[in-house]
Amino acid sequence: MSQVKLITDSTADISPELAESLGITVLPLTIQLGNKSYREGIDLNAKEFFTKLARTNATPILVPPTVQQFEQTLDELMKQTDEIVMLFNSSKLSRTYANAQRAAMPLMGRAKIRLIDSQLISTGLGMIATTAARAAKQGADVEEVVRLTRGLIPRTYIAAFADTLEYLERSGRIRKAQAILGTFLNIKPLLILEEGEIVVLEKVRTRAKAVEKLVEFIIEFTHIEKMDVLHSTTPEDVALLIEQVNLQLPNLDMKVEMYGPSLGAFLGPGALGVVVYEGM
């Protein structure tokens, strides 16, 4: 039996080295900044993105892989296997899933191709993709990989606060009037990803209060297997969050990551987020 192959996208923030070691095919989204385009993770990493963002007034635009790119990728993988799992960022945040579906539908009679909308982004998607790929390497068949993946999705949570409402407004997540008022009042929105959609959970006035609210979100869980702390340009917020979490959950496995350009297009610079994995 041929090994199940996994396809995901660059919003998962999986390093090229890890993707290669696990046999994951990562298709890049394109980040448009003004009149220039960059393939996420290839032409542009997180640090470079935030440097460029600070020097422009342009709105970052996410462009998903094309249907043709998905077709070419599937054609190549189908030479190696007839079992493929395609796992992508939330269909409510980009058209990645929709384009993949258009490419895969005509091929489903020739191979066992399964498409999954993770309803996630960033390392939340990345953790599930790497867990699924490890299961495939250990011999799980396509349906077992799908069951594992679907079981992990509702146990993975993303919350963050944004330093500004500007990028949420630019990306269409909130109305312009809300952004103007929020900027005037110096509001820091606390956001969660709910069924794949960015939702404003609460609004606070200071970064310290925003960190406090994130800590409250974290300690509400009765069990956490591990957690990622996501930031861009504010290591002092990371240190404060970790210090406060350690007081409540001293043995929690935490990893600090810089969130990538795709999530940065929604949150902008200066945000702080967490990805909580409840585990199975």
C-alpha cells in the first residue's frame, strides 16, 4: 500500500525542513504588498514581512494558490500514491480551500483524495498537518488520517489581541467606522477564531490588560497538551504572558513562534496570540 501524502498551505507556518522530513507538500500563498508580490515562506518570511509592512501604507492582500497549481501538484503526487489528504487554512479567510476543491473534484475517481477545511490558520493548522503526516509515515491509511485530523480540529483554539484595528478593517473583518472609533479610543480587540471566522470577543484599552485577558482565556481550559505563543515585534509581551501563565500552569509546554505573513495580513504588527492544543 502506498503511503498517504499530505498537502497543506504556507499559512501553516511549517518550516521547509520539517515539511521535507515529514513528506508534506506546502503550497505557498502569495502576499501582495503594493505593486510587488511575494510567495509566503519562499520569497518572504515573517521577519521580512513585518519589516516591509512598516515601510508601506499598502494593504497586504492574500492570493491563494491557483487551481492550476493544485492540479499540477495533484498530478505529481498521484504518480507516487493514490491516497491524498488536502488540509488548508479556514475557507472563511482565503479561497485556498475553494481552489483546491475545484482542482480535486475531477480527479476523485482516480484516487482517494480527501479535502479538509481546518477552520484554522498559522501554527494551529501546522500542528494538525504535522500530526497527520506523522501518522501517515507510520502507516495510517487515508481514512485513519482523516479521522485523526477531524478529531484534532475542534480541540485546537486560537486567540489573539491586535495592537490596532486597522488591518482587520482593511481585510474586511470589521467596518471602517469601528476601526476609526477603536483607533481614537486606543482599543485593543481580543479575537478568537470561531468556526473559521475571526470574531471580536472583547475590547480593552491597554496591552497589559490584553495580556491579562489572554491569560484568562488560557487558564479556562481543564487540559492543555501544549501551547504556542505567537508574536511579531513585541518580545516583552511574550515574556509577560509566559510569566503570568507559569504562575497558574507551571508545567505547561509552551513554544514561542513569530506569526507569518498570512496571519499578519489580518492582525498587523504588534499582535500577541496563543494557539492552545487540548490533545486527544
